[in-house]
Amino acid sequence: MLDDFRAVWDTALFTASNNQVITIGQIVLVIFLLVFGYLGSRFFGYLLGKRLSAAKVRPDVIYVLKRIVFFGILILVVITALGLLGIPMTAFAFATGALAIGVGFGAQNIINNFISGWILMAERPIRIDDFIELDNATGVVEQVGTRSTRIRRSDGVHMLVPNSLLLERTVVNWTLVDEEIRTSVRVGVAYGSPVEKVAELILQAVTEQAESKAKPAPSIVFEDFGDNALIFDAFFWCDVGGEKALREIRSAIRFRISEFFEENGIVIAFPQRDVHLDASRPLEIRMIGDRNDNA
């Protein structure tokens, strides 16, 4: 039985251009090598990511290293498989050139996105967990792939953006260098309000907020004499990781300002109009009753 197995194992399938005989056994070995090489590269990348995560390495750096290790091991496995078959790399020179020309014309966008993905991984203008703004959409970067980048928008919807768009368009990265963001809260108070007291209360509401930074110090600006209100702007810096947190901070400050104004009798202005009647002319007033009453 062993002799029969060896006979099948050594059965020639075809002869390569360099007179190399390819047997069933070589084909089986190559298939096993490719399968185990692929699974092994994935497993090794998993172990590497776990070890780096324990070392507190940033998620985007871990992802880039895992992709490099995965493709590196996969290329070595392919080269080893070709060596088992006795096929030199030079045999693919012509085929590779023809394939490159065909792919270049037929898959320009795919190649563009693939190269853009590796540029994003190398330069890291956009990293995992960054909060970015693109085409009026905001969200957190969850994955930078080789073809597209996955972004979770603020409303929870996932958005797949081709990598080339992230390099060609203007992207606002809120957390590229740090999480410091300057924001403002605008308040309008009624005419006749004590402006110095208003500014003092607004500043107190801002400084009491835990997320508001002491340096740079908050500033209160008497912005304008509006149509219906005296307008004040409070400018302050805070550390936030996204738009939702920023809105919550501004909301908390507005709640506190409202409490302070109510305690001190300061009225928050609202739109109003004064109507003047010309008393020099008689004003005609008509009472129109219900038609049913006249019936």
C-alpha cells in the first residue's frame, strides 16, 4: 500500500518550461504550505497585536505592524512554494509585466486606493480612534484598511471611505496632535441688565465646568448691541475627543448660566417688536360677530 501511495505521490502532472516535472506530491505540499502559511501569518499577527496591546502601543501602530507582518510572511510563503515547484521568479517577469499593464488600465481606482492606504498607514495623518470631519460628516476612525477606511459617524452609522479621498480632500482631524479645542457659548441678555455682573456670572459658570481648562484662561467678550439683546460670548478651551462631548460641555454651561441669571434677576433676551400707533388719526375698530348669532 505504501508503494501505491508513493506511486500516486510521484505521479507527474505536467512539465514546466524549464523541464521541471511537477508531481501530485509537490502540488499537495504547495497547497498545504499556502493554507498553513496564510493561517500562520494571521495567527502570528494576532499574537503580535496582543503583545503590543499589553505594552500600551497605539491601536493604529499595532494595525500597521500587523499588516506588514502579514504580507511579509505571505510573500515568503509564496516564494517558498515556487521554490518547491522549481519555478524561478524570472519565469514570471513577462507575465508580471503584462499583468501590471492590464491592471494599470483596468483597476486604476483599486490600485490608487491600495497605495493611498499604505501612505495613510506610513504617514499617519489619520489614525484609529481619531475624530475627523469629512464632507460635513463627523465620526471616529475605526479601521484604516488597504482599500478603504471605516468611520463610525456620530449618529452610529458606519461609513466606508476610499483611501484616495482621504488624501485628495480636506480632512479636519480634531485629535491629530492633541484633544485641545476652543469653543464658545453665546448669551443674549435684556437691555438694562448690569453688564459687568453678567460677564462675571458667565465667567463663573465657565470656570466651574470641570472640562474647562484654566490655561489658556477663559475670556468673556461683550460682543455687540443686538436688535433685541446685549450679546456676550464666552470663549474657553477644553479637552474633548469628539463633537458629542463638546455639545454636552456647552449644554452644562448653559444650564449653569441660566441658574445664575435666575438667582440674580437677569433676564435672557428674546425677540420682541414695539408697535407704535399714530394717535393723530382716528383708529377704526370693527367688531365682527359670528354669522350664526345674526341668523
